[in-house]
Amino acid sequence: MKSGPLLKAERIVKSFGGLRALDGATVEVRAGFFTLVAGPNGSGKTTLINVITGVLRQDGGRIFYKGRDISHTAPFERRRLGIVRTFQTPRVAQRLSVLDNVIMGVLQRETPKWWGWREAERKLADKAYEALKLVNLAHMWDRPAGELSGGQLKLLELARALVAEAEVILLDEPGAGLNPALARELFAALRAVAQRGVGVMAVEHRLDIALDYVDYAYFMHEGKVVVEGAPSEVFRHPLVAEVYLGQ
Ligand code: ADP
């Protein structure tokens, strides 16, 4: 790994009253990597995502994006720079097609000039279809989005982030509420997205399902990263078993 990380959250501290939700955690997101942040409930994972997206302001530590300190930039500015967070329950226009929903994600950001509309629309539709193919949802392109299952909605949102040219995609418990087969499908899609050069970081309560798909894992406990490395090694680490068994 010669090149630097796309995003680095360095020694982040965040307290709520007397509680240190983050206590010096450092994580990196690399382009082309699917990175996992695991840890028991309350270990600070969601807070970390909120600090990285700028929704919460850290009390200490810094955030770098492409080497630039973005610790004090507004959430919308981070979004504009290409740091995108996807949500538990994606918002879609139920009656519009899956493809149109993906296209809409981009149009919210930029409206093509009227004289270039046809051409811009065709290009966008191609791009949206490519993204749907990558996340394994192309067979549903002309169906109303209201027909999609919970897992498929998450795939749609991923396609949207891709078309909107996200460079870092952050996900909070993407596997939550999905049966193991669908969770695996989603993780496979996330891996495919990362392999396209995007930096993907997912936060998950459990390590086991994501293990086969991620390139690098952090394990958090009480606001600190206590173990990190190759996912299989992190999973086997005695401290990880101890923390989960102690719950
Ligand atoms: P995780 O995502 O790993 O379950 P969180 O980041 O949600 O952990 O929470 C870390 C700790 O911070 C927990 O003890 C939680 O109760 C606390 N916490 C999170 N958000 C807030 C908040 N807005 N106000 C007070 N305490 C919070």
C-alpha cells in the first residue's frame, strides 16, 4: 500500500456529558478497499460515522480527506467532496422506476442545461444502468421502486451513491434487518463497488457475515480501536472473543 488513505479519522475524541463515546479512535478508508468497523453495541461506531460526515463535531482529533484537513467543514461540503453516507431505510419515490430513482439521486445535485438535456439524460441513464448492474439489480430497472425488498432498496441506494460519484461510501449496519443470504448479497455488492476504486467503510455489530467480503477490519471497544488488521486475524483475536463473550 504505497498511496495514502483517501480518508483518515485520527485520534478522534467525542464525549456526551461525562461519557467518552470516542476515546482516541483512528481509522482509515482506502480507495479500492472495503473496510469494516466492528464492535459491540455502544463501542462508538455510529458516533464515528457521525463525526466523519460532520453531523457531530469531535472534541479532539482530526479528519483528513485526500490529505486535506476537513475537521471543521460542514456536512454538505463533505458530501460535495464525495463523502456519502447511506441510510438504514433509503428514501425512494415508490411509483418511479428503479432506474429513475437512481437518476434522481444525481439530478438533485446538478441540473443539466436545457440544450444538453437529451444527451445528458442518455448519459445519466447509461451510468445508472451500469451502477445497477454492478450491484446486481439491473433485472429490476423498469420496476416501480415500491416493489423492492428491504435488501434491494439498500442496493438501489448504493447504485445512487455510485452515480453521484461518491468516493467514500459510509454505511451504518448495512446488514441490519436482512436475512443472511441478502446480507451476503449486499456485502458482495459493496465489495464490487470498492473494487471499482471507491473507499467503502461499513460499521457492523457482528463480524462473522462481513468477514468473507472485507479487506481490512477495525474492532472497537469503549471508544477505542483495540484490534485491527486482516479480517480473519481480527476475528480470531482473543480480545475480540473476550469482548463479545463478556456482553
Ligand atoms: P455503537 O454504534 O457502537 O453502538 P454509539 O456510537 O451509538 O455506539 O454509542 C457510543 C456511546 O455513546 C454509547 O454509550 C451511547 O449511549 C453514547 N451516545 C451516542 N450518542 C449519544 C448522544 N447523542 N447523547 C448521549 N450519548 C450518546
